[in-house]
Amino acid sequence: MSTPLRPAAACLTRASITSSLKVELRRLTRSGLGLGVLVGFAFFGLSGPVLSIYMPEILGAAASTDQLAISASQATPADAISLFNQSAMQLGLIVTVAVAITSIGWDTRPGSSIFYRTRVHRLSTVLLPRLIIDWLIALATYSCGLLLAVVVTASAIGRPPAGMVVRTWMACGLYIVMAMSIGHLIAASLRRTTTAIALTTLLVLVLPVMNQVPGTSRWVPTALLYRRGCMRCLWLCPWSSPDCAPSEASSSPDDRRSDGTPSGTRGPERS
């Protein structure tokens, strides 16, 4: 008697997965969430390179006093991609996490929760397809924003290295998937949308701070986004890391001045 039931159960599982995919796609398109995430990443992709170009003028206007003088070097392609990631991996990350959490919002309402839970054998056939769709939408919109930032940077500043762009896309894409999965898991456990968004946002913001603690800097997920020994912070992730700070020990003795400072740096100004 159990043999004829297996094909029926398999068909029911496939139907549940297919309907969940369709419902989530319709939710993202009809509610405007997918378009909103795309517009947000596109705006960050446009504003990042432009902001890096006009950063010296902005700093000069902000510190136009006799007691304080701030100078900034000319923008480079790495600076433009870095400024894009500063916004994409902060505000954009929070928006994508909210999209993943709201996909399980039906479980917070008694009527819809009873409807879904009494019609599926496994709740994962309803939850996982929606989360996968959210992953794909988040990765696609982030890729569009990064591509737009690369195009604007190449036309206004210079062509960024292809290896840097690929590593940035892979690292930040995996981090977005991780953050969305954490938010989805918290929402499925608490069954409270607002509480899950608040806790996930707090966790996402606390993880980079924990990277500054010596005992936990190598164990938090944000440590995977840094390249050891790099001379520029923020080119892979918007948060600075102690490992990315310029090290004077890396310079050779021939490159140092008589006062002990490297030849590429300015010495202390004397009045």
C-alpha cells in the first residue's frame, strides 16, 4: 500500500515547491520590493564613483578654516568600488535581509499559517524555495549595481582591475547570502517579522565591530572579506580591519628617510 503513495507524495512536494516559487516571484514583483532593491543598488553604483571623484572638493569645503586643513588624494578605481561597497554592504544589506524576512511573514498571521501548515508535509518545501528566490534577486540586483559602478568608474576614473572586481563580487555575494539566511532562520524561529528584522540588523552591524576585537577577529564571518596585508582598506568590505592597515615594517630600509619615515609618506610638519 505504501508504494502507490510515494509518487503521489513526490507530486505533492513538487507542486508545493512550484507554487512557492511562483508566489514569491509575484510577491516581489507586485509589491515592488524587487524593483526597490534594484533601484537602491543602482543608485549606490552611480553615487559611489561620483562621490569618490568629488571627495577632495567635499573635504576642502567642509574644512575651510585656518586651524584645520584636510587634503585628499585623487580618486582611484579602487576608491570608487570601495565607496560603492560602503553603501551596498550597509543599507543594501539591510534591505535584502528585510526582503528575506518578509518572505516568511505569512507565518505570523494565524489564518495563513494554518492554511500552509495543514497542506504541506514538510514546511521546508514552502520556506526554502522562497529563500532561494530571494537569494537570486539579491545577487542579481547587487551584480547590476556593481556592474554599473564598474562602468561609471571605467569611464570617469579608470578601468578597475578585473581580479579585484571578481573577488569583490564573490565575497560580498556570499556575505549577502549568509546575512539573508540568518535573518530567515531568526524569523522562522521567532515568527515575529519586526523583531526578526531588528535582531538581524543588530547582528549584522555588530559582526564588523567584533572584527576589531583581537580574540574574535579571526573567527567572525566579516574576517573572510579582508585580504591580508593590503594597503587599502574598504576595497572588499566597508569596514576597516587591523590587518589592512599599512605596515611600516613592510617597507625596505632603503625606502626610509633619515628620520625613519617611509619615503612615500610625509614627515611631521614644523612651524
